[in-house]
Amino acid sequence: MIYITSDHFVWLDVTRQCKSQTTRLELNSVHELYELCEDESDHLIEDVDTIPKLMNDGSRICIEVGHLPTKYKPKKLWKGTDKIIKNGFWYVKMSDIKVG
């Protein structure tokens, strides 16, 4: 399950998977696990054995995904340019882009 905080940071919620001790250890060996509190503060979990208590306290156990990209508005910037789409990506000549 994906969780997005108010500062547009994306977390992967693995709380349900952490109910199993084996899965907890596997996740912790590959990823840094974080406690995500209700007030959206986050704390690195240094001891995997504390995870059951954190889950009982209502915290989410999460893995960092990253920030959402800022909103990009190419229509205004690309207006009047020749554009092509190739393999799902838009291409435009740099010399055609009007800045400002």
C-alpha cells in the first residue's frame, strides 16, 4: 500500500507484511524500515524486534520511495514547437523551446 504524506513524500507501507517475523527480517536485510507516526513524523527503525510494539502503538512500518515530482506544465513551454512521441516519451528540439 502506498502512503503519501502532506509534504508529497511517498512511502510504501509494509506494516501488514511485518506481522511475520521472517518477512520482517527479510525486509530489513534489503531495505531501511521506518516508523511513520500519525503526525507524519518518521523514524529509522534500528532494532527489528521493536516492530511488533510499534505496530501495536498504531504506527505504520514503511520503506522510502521518494518525493513526487513537481508539477510540470509543458504545454506553455512547448507551444508552437514540433513534437514527436517515441516509445511513450515526448521529444522536442531544444532550439524550439521558448523560455520566459
